[in-house]
Amino acid sequence: MPDKTSAIRPLPDDVAAQIKSSTIITTLEYVILELFKNALDAGARRIDIDVDWGRGACTVEDDGLGMDPDEFREGGGLGKLFRKLVLGMLYTNTQPLMYAPDTSKQHRPSNIHGGEGTFLASLSPISLLMITSHHHAHRSSSTLICHHAKPAARLIPAPDHHQLSNREHGTKVQVHDLFGNMPVRVKQRGSEMASDKGHIRQWEALRKSIVGLLLAWQSPVNVVIRDQAVKRKLMLRFTGTGREDCATDFRVSRPLDLSWICSVLAQAGYTEHDAHQNWVKASARTPFITIRGAFTLQPMPSKRAQFISLGIRHVDAEFAGNVLYEEVNRTFALSSFGNLEESSDDEYERNRKSKDLRYKKDGHTNKQLRGGGKGVDRWPMFVIHIELQEHHSRASGRRDALEHEATLSSIVKVLGAMTTGFLSDHGFRPRKQRKRPCPGASDGISSSPSVDPHRPAGDGSARPRSSLRLSSN
């Protein structure tokens, strides 16, 4: 008779949920950014963030449309998988754009961040989660408290101490003791926050991600971030930017607004408030890809003020977007951008060189033409927006475009061409780069006939591509 005590048994549901959630949610920063995206999707114009890294806690409160009270009831969908709950409608100019709660990858709208409906359900098993929301069409707020993936309380209507902070409508999500039931994660959290460097590193990463999301969103949202442990605060406020009427339908690209970009970067501490005159626009376009960028003419000592977005999504340089940042920085490195000027010789040195046959008497030497080498300030600041055509987005998946080899190859080629054009137009003498192996068989910018990488394979069709169009001003 087999020994039943040694049989492999399935894990309890709560343990399985914790393990699965911990593979999706790995840091407190990730939680904050996902809640921040939810607030943007809800049409928020103000978002307040409070974070306590050492305790694994955060609060994100917005003035968006809010959630319907029915979602907080026992039969509602709040916290359950595959339900889009935060947003009921989007606004395109002044007209409401309704959409169904279908969250499959084939039907997700391209102009919102959410859609999979898994985040809150994944967050609940590994934290104490409190959600309070006041829907714009209702008079009262509702609160749901979850612990270990189970509802601990449903407060409909919510009591006074659970109300929003001076907002007529919106949502507040409070996360306490993230990973508190996972001792290894708690120990790791404590070791990371044991020094000031840990706080600074976490703060800098969060600040850059929030700024990247705002630049990609291209619409004014007032943001306040507070670090409770060290009393650090960042405020981003925008009034009179002229962008209040911006549409949230991002299927159509909008021109970059340099005053908006400079305002965001200056308030975040990445540049000076009067640096507007140092920024120049550039753009490139193919039938499938449109890239608009803004570059500074003054080099910087680090790469911290570099931002790329794909649609409304910020592309993180630490992950899939690294190849895009590398393409821009490599092109700048192979130019005279950031070169030191050749130092002038004194009279004695000029006389010595005039008698030395090794030095040219007329014209410039190769060294003079190359410049004096790179200085400490050698990196560019830039903000770049990448847009894919609708049929192109459906073919490769806008959200997964950087994982699609042919699409990534096309984006890299167009991005490199735009950067080279900018450098040439402003006298930075870009050098021709060696061809490197790049994923995908075609680049999407060649004027010679080639197979369209976004047609289904095997249809035998080929057609000429139109030439790449560049502009810089």
C-alpha cells in the first residue's frame, strides 16, 4: 500500500496567492507606480503620495472619478481578478469615452495604463490593504479593508475617519506592512533602509519614474510626494501651462511643448528654471513610427535626465528600454557633443611649434578637428516620445512592442536617424557608426523594396518603403 503521508499535496490557497503575488510585486516603488497609473487613468488632476520605505507602507490619494459603491459590496469586483475597476470613463476633449470592462490583451485600450485587472488582487495577499473611494456621481464614500487576500471590513458608507482629504470625489489607497508575512522580504527591506544611501536611492528611483510618467502623459497633474521617514518632499504644480484641454486619446501624437517639459524637469530638480532656450526639438517619421524628441544643447555630467516613452508608457532604462537609451547615448558619444575646446597655446609654445616640422603650418590638425576630447559634462538631456500607428500597434502589441524584434529594430533605426540628424544640424559632427547586429530583419526606414515585418509571415507580399522624414528646429 502506498504511503499517503509522502504524497505531494497542493499548497493552501492563501500560501499560493502570496507566492504568486510576490513574483508580480517585488518592491514598494512598484506598488506606488501602479497606483499612480490608476490615478492617471481615473482622470486625476492632483495626486498625493506618502511613502514610508522602512515600514513598507504608502498612501496614494487622487481626485479622479472614483469607484462605484457597488464594487465595494460582497458581489462587487473590487480586489478580484480580471476586472477593470478604477476607471469608469475617459474623457476625449470634452466628450466622455465609455468602454466595456473587457480586459483581455486583444481589447485593452491603448490610452490607459491599466487593463489586466490583476494588480489590486495581487497586492491584497501580501499587505494590509485599505481602499476608500467617493464616486463623482454619488454622495458618500465607501471603504474596503483586506488582509491576507480576504475582506476584513466593508464600510458602506465609510465613517468620517475614512473620508478623503478635502476632495469631492476620488480614491485613496493605503498599503501597510508590504511583505509583512514574508520574513525574508522584511529582512531585506530593513537592510536596504539601514543607511541614508538606501533612502536616497529609493527616493531618486521613485522621483525619476514619476517624472517619466508625467512626461509621457503630457497633461498637467499636480503631484506631491512625501517621504515620512526623513521628511523629504517633492511638489510638482502646474498652472497656466496651456495644456488643460489636452485630450486623453493618445492615438494621435501631439507636438512636444518645451515649456511644459522644462517646467516638469525644473520642479523635479533636473534642470534650471531658465533653461528653456537650451532645448531644441527634433522628429522623425516612417509610415509606421513617429518619434518626437527634445534635446539640450548643453551637456550634463550624468544620464539622470533622460526620458523615453512609448505612447503614454514610460520606458525604464533599467529594463526593456535600455537598448533605446543606449542608441541615443552612443550616437552622442560618437560626436563632438561635450568635447572640450582645444586650449590656446602661449607665445613660447607657438614659436616652438612653428620650428617643429611635425606640426602643420596651415589648416587644422586631425586632433583639432576632433576637438579636445570629452569632458565631465558629456551626456545629453532628452525627452523622447515614440508613437506607433494603430495597425502597427495591433500587429506587435503597443504594450509589448519592445519585445517584438522587428518593431524594436525599426524603432532603434528611426531613433538613431533622428539623433544623428539633430547632431548634424547643430554642428556636433556625428561619426558614422559601425553596423551592429540588431533584432529583426528589416528596419522600416529603407527606401528600397523590402518585406513589411508587420504583415503576417508567408503572404509573399513586398512593397517599397517611403524614405525617413526628419526635422529639427
